[in-house]
Amino acid sequence: MTAVATPVLAVVGRPNVGKSTLVNRLIGRREAVVQDVPGVTRDRVSYDAHWNGRAFTVVDTGGWDPDARGLAERIKAQAEIAVSLADAVLFVVDATVGTTDADEAVVRVLRRSGKPVVLTANKVDDLRGEAEAATLWNLGLGEPHAVSALHGRGSGDLLDAILDALPEAPEETDAPPGGPRRVAIVGKPNVGKSSLLNKLAREDRVVVDDAAGTTVDPVDELVSLGGRTWRFIDTAGIRKRIKEASGHEYYASLRTNAAIERAEVCVMVVDASQPLSEQDQRIITTVAETGRALVIAFNKWDLVDEERRHFIAREVERDLVRVQWAPRVNITALTGWHVDKLVPALDGALGGWETRISTGQLNSFLGRLVAEHPHPVRGGKQAKIMFATQAGTAPPTFVLFTSGPLEASYVRFVERRLREDFGFVGSPVHLQVRARAKRDRR
């Protein structure tokens, strides 16, 4: 397998000029969360793009307000970092508004950066809009490329200009097969997911604020841990069921679910200082049903006193009984306390997720199990497990061939004994029952 370091394009501009809509147009798919209100995008989020046989990376950023304070100031800082790391910058201006003082302030920063800048006048839907776009020549950044991100007008010419500004990709280099292990950080809003990613990355990679729901788009970051490279994905906090969400929350939930499916293992971040909620349990169930390995991180452990620890132990026994197989680690993401314990927990979960048992071992185990604990007799009949095989790994999936239907409680008993004998730490185990068809005695 080969890896190519693709050139990077940072997309910057004031809030609500249509950057994320334009990003979706450039990459040819709807990935960036879009809503007609300012401030939906907050972190710098990377997407793969291709045009005319060339690959490049597009980095969407939050709205750049030079006079920002609080959360908006941290969003602006992420945009500045994106510019410093990029090979070229796409500066987006709203043609219907024209040049503002904020735009001119951003231009001064871009000039100091020394990076090639492609100026884009967005929301140009007709000839009148093109005339308005022409006034942007006065910014001194060269020709303004008139586009309509919403309708696609002028996007082809803009992509050609972007390729002219970006350097050619370097030669392909050998890379180890498989790539970094993919880890999704999930949980409800404001439990410390972004703080954990920043601590792991050893930089302020994502915006952190006390306001719940700060992260909207999933943020990928390559992180070196335990001498290896991992791909961590910070996700939006799942606030409610997708059917009940609206606006950008709805699309953020969809992308969080897609991030879970794209991951190999999920780190479920729980606020240890608060009781386990129905939301926490629902997210954990989603991860298990999706078939991903799972590690549960009890964050904010520095806020937990002896009394709370007692209640946590009871909550784990009562509310996490279905995922007792998931490793648990106690951490404080803000200070980094015990964050290093995530690596052995992740390794253990991935090991369990990829465990394979030979058919001989499996059937020898089931033979002993059925002899000691046969299926209950129901209606004068007793179902028997005749044969079993492991159909796959990631997660471990087994098919039980039986003489009749098995009760759900007995299937759970078989799973529990499988875990006792073979481990499967950190991984869901899927058991499929195939009962022998009844013979037609006509």
C-alpha cells in the first residue's frame, strides 16, 4: 500500500459566507454540516478532494471574525492555524454583501502568511452578481472567481484555479499496510471529547468550550501514541435521537453515526461526576449494535469523591450490564491524568474484536457446554446445538446450527460462556441461530 502527502487547501472567510456549502461543492459530496445561520462550523475539518486526476485536501474552517471574543475567538484561532499549515488558501467573500472591514482584516493576515490565495466571490447567481463580484478586485488579491456554491455556477473554473495555486503532490512513498487504527471518540455533549483529543494530539486541535454542542463536524486527527500512529475522530455530542433532531443537529448526528461505522473501536466518554444517563446507554447500545469494539472512559475523575465512586460502581453493575465486556478507564482529559491508559485498553479491545477460534476448538467447547447445560425442554421437545462455525471477525460472529429454535436466554448463556473461555474483551459478539427446517412428512 502507498501513501501520498496531498497538498492542502484552507477555506477561510467571515461567518455565513457559504464556506461549508462551497466545500461540499468542491469535494463533490455533502459532508460538511450546513445551516443558514452563522457559526455552525467551529473546528478545522479535513476532506479528501479530486479534480482532473489530482488529489488534494480541503480544510473547512469556522467563520473568521477579527474582533471575536470567547468561543468565536477560539474558532478564529483554528482558522489561523489552518492557514499556517496549508499550501494555499481559498478566501471566500459574500458577493451580495461586498467587502467589509472584517474581510480587509483577514486579507492583511493572509498577505503576511505569504501563502497563495484564491479569491472567491460566493452567492453569484446572475449577471448582476458578477458585476458585484468585480468590485472585489480592490482587495488586491487578484481576480475574484465568481461562483454559486449552492447551485454549482463557476465551480469548475474555481477548481482549475485552485489546482494552479496548489503544488503538485510529491511522489508516492511506501507505507505499512492497513493504515492507522481508527478510533471514534463518542458521547453526549459536554463530557470532554474534544479536550481528550486535544490532550492526545498535544495541541489545541479542536475548539473546546463550556457550551454544550461545540463540536459539529467529525474531526479526524493522526495521533502518535505508544509508538504507533492512530486516527482519532472527534464527533459531535449525540444530544437526542436522530428522528427528534433538527437543523444542523440532525446532520451532525448523521455524521457521528457515520464516524462510528467508519471506526474500528469507539471510546465512549462519560462524565464520571454525573449519573449515567439514558443518553449514555443509548450511545453505548448504538456502538455495540454497529459491531464496533468499545472502551468506556470515565472522564473528569478529579471531580469524583468517595461517595460518587460508590454510586458509579452500582451504576456500572445496573446500567452497563449488557456491556460488561468493555474495558473501563478513569481519566481526566483536561490535565491528561491516566490518558496513557487508553492505549492498552484500545489494544485489548481491538484484539478481542479480531479474535478467531478454530472450528475444532469451537465445537469441542460447545460439546462440553451442551453436555453440562442442555437447552431446556419446551413442549416435550429439546433443541440441540449440532454444529457451529465462526463466520467472521470484527466483530466475532458465530453461526449455531440447531435442531430447533433456541431461547434468547440460552443464547445469552452461550455468549457468556464463550467470553469466559475465549475472552473477546472489548468486543460485541454476534450469535446467529439457524434451526434445521422441519421435514415434510406427507
